[in-house]
Amino acid sequence: MDTLKVANNTARELFLESFLAKAFSEGCPFAVWKKPGQSLVEMIMDRDPKAFTSPEVDLDELPEGFMIHPFLNSEVYEPVYIKASRYERIFLGESSTTDEGDWSSNETILEGSATTVRNKIAALPVGPNGSPSKKADFLATVANAIDHIQSGDFYKVVPARLKKLRLSPEFDLARVFLELCDAYPSAFVNCFFSETSGCWIGASPETLIRTKGDLFYTMALAGTQKAQGDNPLKNAAWTQKEIEEQALVSRYIVNCFKKIRLREYQELGPKTSVAGGLLHLKSEFLVDMKATNFPQLGSVMLGLLHPTSAVCGMPKEKALDFIKAEEGFDRSYFSGFIGPVNLNGETSLFVNLRCAKLENNEALLYAGAGITEDSVPEKEWEETELKCDIIGKFIQTTKSH
């Protein structure tokens, strides 16, 4: 399939709206995304209305498609896979030409596509997500977490909160997606839908794993502060709490390597990274799968890494027990992982962060905060507000709760 080159944002929006409207109207699961640092929007549609689900994930056995994996497998939420029955691409760079024989010449632009999509989202059933988190409850959870850490129960835990916003009558999914692409060029901007998962939109800063050719890649991302000034990277100053929080995530990855006796890897960082108006500390890990004779490393590390200490805590089991006891909602696909699999010789899976679920004229925003013994409850609440705002300010909403 040739890449579609579109001259302006209006034309791109029309094509994307038409694609979304067609998928929704035909009841087809779909995924739309832009990888970090790239200028291509990629789109797939599964002609089978029932995207297939499986409790096991073996990347090497999957056809070309898009993975949607929950935070935890359950009877309600299980991994969903959208097959690439149809695959399209839109070029976001400036161009005045359109390739011969591409989507523009065989796709009918549907009139009223934005309204069709908006109506389909409004009709989506409400999932068992629970009530929005109250500030007092979240502060109490953070204080409780600090007590557990000081008692030696775990080193770190990542409680999350849920925020609900009302979608405006003019909400336009395609426009919001393209605005996110423009605003967050280094994020994995995504939108996907299946009957099982529901409809989500997000701009994740965190790669879980990437495999391309013989190269395996993962990252440790933690620590959060607001980007300040004209040169936020230069102005960044990290506290001991944030440095230690990021170091815990890096050690978690190294421990996963140790479990499979992998000693030959390259570690880069930590360094300050900009993501959606926030700064994080990031370390990157690279492995040559051919040199280490480990061609299945992607699937193996996926099973070991998820859920990472960046979205759960350490030790994992005790942190999970705390999260299950304290959070008053089901995370479903928030802090799970999503992304294209075996497309163009590459698999790129990202942690589903900075995201919102769209249903029944509402946006359900999710955000978590990494708690260590040096955490301050009020500051952790403020951090979750900043994270919710990354998507919230783009989805044209007014507060309903």
C-alpha cells in the first residue's frame, strides 16, 4: 500500500473521519496510531466484527495487527487482537500530491463522518469502571502506601485514580487525534476500538518493548515534573525521591534480564526526557538478539516485564495486592500495553498511559503516581492532575463530576 500524502490538516481530518465512521458503522474493530518521532499515521481495520481474544500472548505466532492488553487479565478484560485486514497510512508532512492508486482514489469520503463517529461513541455502553476518585480518598491511599513502605511491605507502589469528563456536543475524534499528533511528536498517539475493549484515545510516553530485525529495545521511565521555561531540559532539577523512583524501574528491568541469564545488553541513561509538557527520567536498554542467540526475547521479556514497576510497584506481588485493595475501580486497559505487532517487520508495544476511554458521552481519564517513602500526598495528587490534563485539555470537554 502506497502512503497517502495529503496537503493540509483539513484533508487529513476528512480521510481519518471517514475511516473511523466506516469502521464504526460496519462494527469493525480498528486501531489508528502514530509512532514516536514519525510522520505517518497508520490505520488498520479488522473485517471480523469479533476481534479475537486470548489469555496467552506469543508475538511470534500472531498475524499482522494491533495488540490491546489489559493491566490484569480477568473475565471482563482480556487481551484483544485486531488483525490488519485493511492497512492504510497517511503522511503528516507537507505535500501537495497524492499517490496514484492509493486510498484517496478508492475510498468514498462519507458525508457527516464526524457526526456518525460522535453518535457511535455516545451509544457505547458504560463499562464496570467505578466512580471517579475523590481527592480525600486518593490522599488517604497515598498516606497508607507510605506507611506500608516505611513498614517494609514494599519499596514502591503506583496507585491510580479515575476522572470523568463530559464530552462536548462538538467532540470530533479525528480532529483530537491529529491535534495530539501535533502536540506530542515524541509520544505514541493512538486510538482504538473493539467490542471487548471499548474506544480509547491516548498519547503514551513509554515504550514497553520494541523488536525490529535483531534488535530488542525497552525503557525505564519514571519521575515526573512539569516542563518549565523555554529550555525545560536545561531547567530540570531532580529530587532524590524522583531519582530513586526511576532507579527502581531500571533495576526491575535488569532483574528481568538476570532471570533469563541475559548479561549482554547496553544501558543508556538515565537522562531527562520531555513528554507532553512533563519531564521524566529515562533509561534505555538495547539487546542484539542475534548475538545473544535469543530470537524469542520479545515475547519472553513481555511476560516478565508486565506489569512493570512503573505502573505497579516493587515487589510486584505485594504492590499488586495493595492496588487491588485500595483502588475503587477496575483499570481495565489503562496501564496495560498496546501497539502494532509484526507490521513492516516491527513490533512496538507501549504502556497504555496518558489515555482516556470514551463512552456514553464521557471521557474516563486515568492517571497513576509512583509512591516511595519520600512522597508527599498533595504533590502526588497534583501529578495525577497534570497527567490527566495531557489528554483532557484536547478532548473538548467540560467537567461533569
